[in-house]
Amino acid sequence: MFLTLNLGIYWAMTRRQILLALLPPLFFGTGFTIAKPAVGHFPPLFMMLMVYGGIAVVLGLTHRERLRTPVLSILAISAFAVTIQGALLFWALRSAAMPATAANLILQIQIPFAVLLDWLIMKEPLDARKVLGTAIAVLGVAIVIGLPEQAPGLVPTAMIIVSAFSWSLGQVLARRLGRDSGVGLLKANAFGSVPQLALATALIEHGQWQSLATADALQWGALAFVGVVGFYLAYMCWFTLLKQCRLDEAGPFLLLMPAVGIVTAALVLGESVSLAQLLGGGVILFGLAIVSGLGLPRLRPA
């Protein structure tokens, strides 16, 4: 049965695309989890400004190809995929009421969001299977929120759900409006988000310079890991994949992210994994597998 569930995706993608698709959940899962100690010290928007500022500098020097995506499209994509999504996500992760393990699971609601938005914006087919899978995934989120002895806070949970919607909208807009390669899309996101993040952190946050002066080696190391692995490498692979595959082909591989994140949180942060998280995570993955169409063989046209 397990092999049957995966044949639909394997037949629709090349071996190289499959190998590429395995990298984003690995990078996202570890980077997102390691972000908790970093975002606990650095203001979230300021941390993202440093990360994307670094990416903008690196790609500005190494990727000389002129961006083809229109400026207004770049600003729209980066606003949803970076600024709004990142602000809500990292503010939620900064909360003591939101363990990294629970956040990793709740964040997976982004996949049914992406499928639904793909239907609305890209006119991809939507059927009863996708609606059913979305409902099951939402039930899994409710289990993660409601069953633990110490449930994650409702406010940070709502922030993660809204951030997941914003991220999904950003990815669909990148498919619809983006005119660049995967590397070009990452560069466009960096260029578009830096002024947004700079303005937002100046207006909303405080203590930016104090965080730089008081950061220790562990916090700087976490920030460097998040920037290089969780953002640069992860999005380099993800945007490259997104230019080659549909969201309902690429999305299922992100289902590996919770497993990677939970293992990382247990090994690095010492977080425990509750029965409710395992149960809710299983329900989420089951619902997302239905949404993604695993088990429905689909041959790529020659």
C-alpha cells in the first residue's frame, strides 16, 4: 500500500526532481526548529532583515542575470512569502506557549492552503478529494492544539495558521507572476523584502542593536544556520523545484518537514514529543496525502 501511495508522484516527476524535492523539507525542518533559540534573542523582523539582507548581497554579487519579474510583482510575492509570513511565524515561534514541535505540525496547513489557492488563482482542478483532505488536515491541527496537557497558545497558533496562508499565497503568486529561474526568484524575494523588513522592524520592534551587542556564540551560530540552511539553501531548492513542477507535485514532499523538525527539536532543543502530537501529526499527514493526490498514478505527458 505504501508503494502504491507513492507511485503517482514518482511517475509524474523525474529522478532528479525527486532528489531535489527531498532537500527543501530537510532544510526547512532543521532551519525552522533551530530558529527558536535565534528568534528568542533577535527581534523576528530584524532577524529576517539580516537573513535576507545577506542573501541579497550574496546573490547580487554571484547572480548577475537581470531580473525579469516586474517590480510590482516582486513586491507582492515578497510581501506574502517573506515579510507577512515570516513576521507572524517567528513572532509565534518566539512565544513560550508554542513548542517548535507543535509549530512544525500546525504549519503544515500551508499545503491544503496552497492547493486551494492554486485552484482559485492558477485554475488547477479541485475536486471532492482535495476538499476532504483539507478537512482532515484541519482536524489534525485541532488535535495538536486541543489534546496536549499543555496546549499551544491560541494566539501563536492563529498567527502560524495565517502565516501558512500568506506563505501559500506567496508561492502561488510566484508561479503566476514570476518570470525568473529558481535562483532569480530567490534573489527577487530578497531584493523585494529587504526594504519591507527594514521599514517594519523600524516601526514595530525595538532592541535591535542591543540584540547584536549581547548575542553569544550559540545565538550567532543559530542565526547563521537559519540563514544559510533554513532560508538560502531551502529556498534555492524550493524555487528551482517550483519552476519545474506543479504545487500538487512538489507539495507532498514538504510532508517530511514535521518529521525532520520533531527529530531536530528532540535532539537539539530537548523537547519531548507527546502522544497528541504524534496522533495529530499522523492525521495532518493523512489529510495532506489525500489533498496532494498520493496514490493516484499520473503519467507526465511525453
